Amino acid sequence: MNFRVDVLLFLAFITNVRCELEVVRDDELVNLIRSEKYVVALFSKKYCEECVNFENELTGLREDLVESLNAWVVKLVDSTMTRLYSPTKEPAIVFFRHGVPLLYDGPLTDEAILHIFTNNKEPAVKELNDDNFEHLTQSSTGATTGDWFVQFYTTDCIECQRLQARWEAVGAHLKSRINVARVNRVTAGAKTARRFNVFDVPVFILFRKGKMYRYHEQDYQIKSLVVFAQDWYKNAKPEPIPVPKSPFDDLIALTVTIMKENPYLWQIGFATFILGLVAYILMIFLKKIPTVPKSKSAQKKSSTKKSSKRE
């Protein structure tokens, strides 16, 4: 480990002489994220004065980042991956911890950047699911574990993917004051989502002292979300926190969810019901039609024919 740190410091010194960061491609960054514990990436673009300021700041800080975090510090130019992490595009500094991104949104100073990164070596956002949600949050029993700011998401939601780095930044800002978490609405947290009537994503809910407050704004900037959790929630309508649903109630909620997500199903089901009802009525009607009895003369002729055949 010490040998690797020395190598990284030597490389940092060599690159520092040139006053620029190592440039990597998108695929190289992906490999670094997968293989390295910590990676600091500057997303830059050509002919950008602000990008140059960001790079100069990171270049001066690189040695400290390598020494304190054993981190790789690299730069990407005109990367297609920028949109995944930064809504304002370049320049943007993203700190990857075990592959989980954190978008830096503080002042462009050595002290501030180093403070945020060294104090958030591990992801700040907790992953909750149906099995641990109530146990960890204790939301319906008074929230004795503190306040919780929860994002409901799905893996196929593009906006949710772009929010991950920002949501981690929200967690870093609220650290030690408000718990920040997320729940997958479709897979491991489907029952929890139905409990709180969450159908569309992304959805943000603050759970505080037995009440829940929904974030209704479409502004997903880090500052806006942090301000809501700290103070602005008072302007939102408080809702009582529902207790976990019974199996029967959850089945009804699941049916409603399926109908909302697949509106054509109820049309097919309704048509099938109507056809079945019509078929049932026809069967009843046909059963009630009386059979016409044979006349006595017809019965006599029939018996005569049978007798002649026997002879």
C-alpha cells in the first residue's frame, strides 16, 4: 500500500509540473470506478475559462487527495457521462466512493473540497427496503431514530439516475442532522411505496415527528432539497404517517398500482367480464326454454314402428 501511495505521489508530482490533470476517456473512467476505492473526476470541456480554474484548484489539491484518500484524480473533456452527474454540465467535480458518485457543490477552495471528501469516504445515503424501512425509521411510532428524508426511485428512471450524485451531496450536507435514504419503488421497496401512495418517481418525502411532508417542487437542485429538509417543509401540508398495510389492504393497493401502470388491463378485464356475463345469461335463458312434448298420435306411431321392427 505504501509503495502504491509513493507511486501515486510521484505521478502527481510529475503531472503537477505540467500544471494539468491526467486526461482519461469515458471507458477508462468506468474501469477506474470499478477497480479503485476512491476516484476524483473533473468533468471539463474545451475553451472554458471556469474549467481551467477548477483544474488549477484540483491540481494544487491533488497531492493531499492522494495522501489522505489514496485517490485517483483525473479529468475528462467533453464527456458524454457529464449528464449523469451534473445538471449544469461542465465544469463539475465528482467524488466516487466504491463507485457511488457525490457531486461537489461547495466553494472552490482547497479546504472546502478536502473537508467534504475526507468526511464522506463512505456513501451518505442509506438504502431502505420493505424489510428494514419501519425498523430503521420507526416512522409510524414517533421517529425515535430521527428525521428521515427519503427518495423513491426506480432503476429505469433516467431522472433518478441523474439524481444519484446530487442526492449523495444532499446526504453530505445533512449528515449527522437528518438521515437521508432512498427506496426502490419497484423491487425491494414496492410494498413501502404502496404504503405511502408513491406511484411516479422521483418522489421525495420528509418523515419528521410522526408526520410526513412531500416535496412537490420540480427543482432538484442540491440547495433546494437541503433547504426543504431543514426548514421549508413547514410550508408543505403535513400528512399523518400511515401504518404498514395489512396483506389484504396491500393487495388492493397492488391492484390499483397495476391498473395505473397498465391502463389497458382494466379494459381487457372489463370486456372479459361483459362477455362472461352475456354467456352466463344465455345459458340460463336456454335452460328455461321448455321442451315440446310429443303428441299422443306421434307416440302411438312411434310405438307401432318399434313393434313392426321387432316382428
